[in-house]
Amino acid sequence: MPIPSFGNGQELALLLDEFWHEHPELQSIPIYFASGLFQRGMRVYKTYVHTMNANIRSRFARRDNPFDFKYVKWLKDARRLDDTKGPCVVMASAQFMSFGLSRELLEDWAPDPKNGTIITGYSIEGTMARVCYTSCAGTTAHMEIRRCLGNQTTSNR
């Protein structure tokens, strides 16, 4: 999952951490973020929680800093991925996959059909992210999100 190092990357990490919390069946699958700038940005987010939206401030007031992730961990050394057995989620920069760990992982993992890439934002013409995005034109991907509300189930596709 190529990510921007600051901003949307932290938001995606927050969403994934909350989703893993709500789905115990996923909790054995590690989530890593692999970016020094992302890690430095996390210090800003943790420090300035009081500037966030009401939900984040409310959690922080209960001594629950949402940016102290339980399931999302910093991957300081990408070689640790060699020791990972089974599935994992890796958020890596650079967002456009032109260089960096996101590009390396794409090259290493893309040949295996069990692996996938999620383009998390816009992509610029001439970048690997755009090549991946446009090469999938004409294919259909389905994602279903279900949320149970009492006895009701809603589904978004």
C-alpha cells in the first residue's frame, strides 16, 4: 500500500488500527508502516491531538490517544519483512512507487498472485502508481463493507 508520508498516511493507519480492533480475526495479521518521515509525523500527531476533530479529542480526554496504535507498528528495517510468515499489510512510501520501499516491494511481491497493491490516493502521469492504476483499466474490483447496526445490516459497495 503506497502512502504519502504525512497526512493521509496517518489517517490510513488510524483507520486500519480501528478496523483491526473491531475484527479479531485479523489481529494475527501484522500491519507495518515503513517510513522515517511517517514516524516523525506521528510525533506531531501525538503532540497536537488537541487540534484534531471532536472524536479524536474526546478519546484523548479519556487518556486514549488514538495515535498510540495497537496493531500498526513502525518497520524500522525492511529486512524484518523476510522473517514475516504469512500475510501482512505494509504501508510504504513513496506514494507514487517511483522509488523507495514501495517500489522495492512492488518489484519483489507483484509476481506472486497472492499479493496485492492498493493505490491509496491520486497518482501522477509517468509514475509507477499511474502505470499500475491504468493497467488495471477494464478490470473490476469489488469491496464490500458491512456494518451491523443492532439487527440491521447495511452494505456499501
